[in-house]
Amino acid sequence: GADDFLTKPVDDIALITRVKNLARLKMLNDEMLMRASTSRQMGLGDSAALQKALNARAGRILLVDDHPRSATRLVEALSKTNDTFVERDPQAALIKLAEHNFDLLLVSLILQNADGLRLCSQVRSLDRTRHLPIIILVEPGDEARLLRGLDMGVNDYLMRPIDRHEMLARIKTQIKRKRFTDYLRNRLEESVELAITDPLTGLHNRRYMETHLRTLVDDSIRSGRPLSILVADIDHFKNVND
């Protein structure tokens, strides 16, 4: 039942990175379970969405590596539990990330004609991929680039030669964290929508009207412009429902 592991002798960067990832994962897990419990108490339980987030189903992984043998070995290890796609060109990978949904991005830092860290920076700058987990593959002795990657928002790293069990443990943590984050973000958007929208008509409700009207009145007072209000009582939905 252990969530992760470290191989001795323990590297300080590895220790801090793993602990930080697990701490964030636990915070997301606690928040998700608390919201689910509250929803059930209010009779708004969404067990299907919660179960979908908790299930450890196969993830979609994009691997960016232009070394054929290295990429083949990684795909063989990953394909048993995940759907893995390989892209040699970083710019083509960026387009693929923008057009398709992935749970994780694996980037090699020893690309022959490109900079892997530049790709990570571009991924973090796009709205669609800003929260996508990124794991970089680092060569021994390349701590400077590793630290740069962690500073720009890379979630985790793997040191070559890559241990299969270590890689699967890191990937499992990051995919689980992404699904928890997606679940919470979707629930938050639904809560905001329900707060201002009538579920029957799809129109804005009284709460939205009062807030919006207050803003209009305040703006009218500040600017001195007149404000006209038309209130209509429409009882058409009663006839429709009957």
C-alpha cells in the first residue's frame, strides 16, 4: 500500500520532490472526499464522477524522445498499464497536446536538435496544458537543468538509467493527482453554475439578478447616468408543465 519509494542513498532533491508531490496529492484527496461527503449530505451526490476520479484506469501519456531505442524501452514498460504515444519533434508534441487530452507528459532532456526544457516552458504557458503533469528524464550530473525544470513548474523527474518500478510509481502519482484536480475543478464549475442558473429553465436566477442589479445601480450612481428597469411576470412555464 505504499504510495512511493526512494532508493538509497537518498538524494536531497529526490526526497523533497517526492514528499512535495505526495503532500499535494493528499491535500487534493482530502478536499475531494470532503466535497463528496458534503454533496451526499445535501442529496447532491455525484458518485459516478467520484468513482471515475478514484479508479486507477489506464492513463494517456505522451513521451517526447528522439532516441529510438530509449523510446522503445520506455513504451514497452508503460504500455502494460497506460496508453502511450511517442513524438520525436517537440513542436509536433505541442500541437498534439493542444488538440488531444493527455494525463501526463514525459520529456527527455537529451533531445538531439531541441531543448526539452523549452518544451516544458511552452506547455506551462498554454491555458489548455497549464496544469498537465510533466516528468522530465534527466542524465546523471545534470542537476543544473533539473533544478531549472523544477523551478519552471515540472512536477517530477526520473534519473537515467530509468528503473521501471520507480517510473511506474511516479507516473501513477501524477496521473492520480491530475484526475483529482480535474474532478475538483469540474465540481467547482458546476457549483458556480448552479449558484446563478435555474436548473429548469437554464436562465439566470434571482441570486444572479440581485448581484447584477446591484452592480448596475452602483454604476449608475457613480456615473450619474439614469437606469431603467423593466420587470415582467411570465407564468408560461406553469402551462407548459401542466
